[in-house]
Amino acid sequence: MIKKEMIAMLLAGGQGSRLGVLTDNVAKPAVSFGGKYRIIDFPLSNCINSGIDTVGVLTQYRPLRLNTHIGIGIPWDLDRNVGGVTVLPPYEKIGNTDWYTGTANAIYQNLEFMEQYNPDYVLILSGDHIYKMDYEVMLDYHKANKADITIAVMPVPMEEASRFGIMVTDEHGRVTEFQEKPEHPVSNLASMGIYIFSWKALREALVTLKDQSGLDFGKHVLPYAKETGKRLFAYEFNGYWKDVGTLGSYWEANMELIDVIPEFNLYEEFWKIYTRGDIVPPDYISEKAVVDRCIIGEGAEVYGEVHGSVIGPAVRIEEGAVVRDSIIMQESYIGRGASINRAVIAQNSVIGDQAVLGVGEDAPNEYNRSVYAFGLVTVGENSVIPGGVSIGRNTAILGETTSADYPGGSLKSGGAIIKGGEKGGDEA
């Protein structure tokens, strides 16, 4: 039997429906971020930078793009004969064949994968957070406390604590109480959804609770471990960490990358973020172009103006176009004279000449006000917006639209045009 001290299990099966049309055809961890990356690149890079060379990636919702991106793990040095990266979708079994029904259920269904490495410790990660963390330091903390489970926590403002799972600890960092989104929190230590389990404790909890509906770490496994006398400790993390589960937080995290002194720095030599690099030509900025405070991806061509934006690889922005405070994903096209303000435009989309996106006052979205908010225009991948139309704020467009879809040549603030796809729900 192969022996590994610690292996990682990366939960990457979520639909991420609070990102609306951005995840209509792709799992949330495969959504583009920061121009050249995908969200899953961050936990994968953290693993290899922390010396973890065995990672199981649990996929479920629309996994094709994610599987293609990960491949055999070459960008992260995870193409290994022993260990490396393994994609773990649900599979048919002799009995009780199910989709993954909860975070812990997904891990339980892959006990056999973990057993082949006979690990001392198992690191459980989410595939949809942006951060840099040395998991080896967290493991040292786990060992020093002789813990059965260590939960990464982050201090949050007390007035926001009711939005999170909260850990109450004693003076030694041992967890004494859980509070799931408490109305009146007594602590501000929010769980980050990152756990280190001693293998014996994890296996015993999963096997015991295997018949629990929607088996979840926060709701079931941690309370069970606490009730049965296991040693649970909170590991406090004070670096940058962002859950990009909503359009607002996703847009904000991208915009923070282009601050003069970014809080989250993609350019550090000692903690690199790795990604799959496609072979594309260099970017080109024309003589008449105006570009300031931007990230510009490889192969992009800019002939217009771009201000405070994140531009992906192979995007073309034509002369006379003005892009402000926006995210334009790879291989999209912005036509002549178009005006784009506070928009998120997914890959391979076409914005016609003289189209204006992001005008007028905010209004609640008529289909899903909680998803399509934050004053943004959200355009799903492979969409077409015809020339000359005007689109308001808190709007969503998906599919190949024509002038006939815009009565009077406009889509008012709070409107949506969805062709052949989902309009996005409220759950992650």
C-alpha cells in the first residue's frame, strides 16, 4: 500500500447558481478569474506550494470544462505516477448509487480512493475561494494540538458574523461550540470550509453517519465529532480570503486585483498561482488605444479605451469602444463605439457596434433580484448582443439575441433576456 502523510480532497462539484448565467454551462470552480486563471487554480496552487502532491478533485455539475482544464495536472506539477491529481465524479455502484448529496457525502463516496494512500491526515478544501494559504503550517498546528479535526477560521466583523458558521473557542483555540448563522453570535471566528482531519476520525465519522440525508461537514460531521469527545481546534487565518459565490463578490475580487497596491497580489514570486496556459500570441495595444489600471490577457487586441478592468486572453476591443470597471472573459469581441460600464461578460461573447451596457438607475431584477444585483450587467458565454441597443443595470443576457429582443432598442434596468438556458437560482 502507498503511504502519504496528507492528501487533499477538493470539492469542485458546485453549480454556483448565485453567479447566474456565468455558470449556465460551467461549474463555478471553472469560471475565469483575474484574466488568465480559473477559480480552481487557487486551491490547486496552494496544494503544490504547500508540498501536497496527491489531490482528489470531486466534480459533479457540468464537469467537462473543469476536467479539460485540469487534464493530468501538468501546470501544477501534479502529473505523477504515484499520487498527483485525480478527477472523481460520482459513479455507478452495485447498490445505493447516488449523486453527491452533500459535502461530506461526496467524501464518503470516495473512501476507497483515500484508503489506497493510507494517509495520516486528510485536507478538505472547497474549489470556489480565492486565497493563498500554506496548508503545511495548518498541519503543524493540528499536530501540535494533537487534534482530531482542525477548522480554518477567519475573524469577521461582529456585525457580519450572523452570515457564517461561527466557531466558539477557549483560550487554547479548542472549539467549545458551533453556531450556524447565529442571530446573536458570541464569536466572530467564521469557518472557511477548510478542514484537516486525522484519517481515523474522518473515516469513523463518515461511516457512522453515512445514511444521513445530505451529509454535510458543518451540519453533521463536526457536531457529531464534538458530541463524541473528539479534539476540535480552530486555526486562525488572517490573510486575504474571498468567497466569490455571488456576482458582487466575484466582480469585487477581480477589481481588487488592479488596485495600485492590490490586497491580493498575483505577482509574488514565492507563492505562484499556476494555470493551464494555452498557446496564444502576445497582446497588442494600438497607438490610439488608452489603457489604465488594467489586467490584459495574452493575445488580447485593444484599439479602444479600457479603464479599471480585467480583460481575458484573445479579447478584441475595437476602435471607439470604451470599457470601464468591467470583466471581459476570453475570446469575446467588443464592437466599434460600444460603451461597457460595470459589466461581467463571459467568454466567446459578441457585443455589437455602438451597443451601450450599464446605463440608467439601478432597479431590482425582475426575474431574480438576489442574483442579478450590485448594479452589474451580466452576459453569459457565447452570447450575442446586437449593435445599437441600450442595456440598463442589474440585467442578465444569455444567448444569441437580436434587435427584436430589445423593444424600443433597449433592455431596461432589472430586465433579463435568457435564451435556451437557466436564469439562475438562489442557492450555491
